[in-house]
Amino acid sequence: MSCPKGVIVIEEQFNKMGYFTAYPEQIEKCTGCALCAQMCPELAIEVWAESKPDKSGLAKAGRKKKA
């Protein structure tokens, strides 16, 4: 599993190019741990902090896909 919070969902069927498509769901649960980016075989996920850490010490995470 590449996301301990279940934010990244992976389709059960291959797409036209032969890949399982992954997409974010319930993105507000993201802690910014970046395990999704580390586990992505195509390096298509980047994670970065959008703001200063909150009281828990975690920054709100932002996500984007590479083109």
C-alpha cells in the first residue's frame, strides 16, 4: 500500500496504455508523507507543502501530476 491514509485509489482495471490508473480521493486526509510519490513507478506524483505546519506539525500537502 502506498498511502497509509487511503488517499490514493488505484483502479482495478488497466487503462488503454496498460497501467492501473491512480487518483486522489478524500484529499483532505493527506498528511504530506510523500509515500505515493516514492512508490509511483513512473515518477508521476509530486508532493509539496502549501503552507506552514499546523499544530500537529504536519504541513498541508499539495499534489500535482507531471505532464
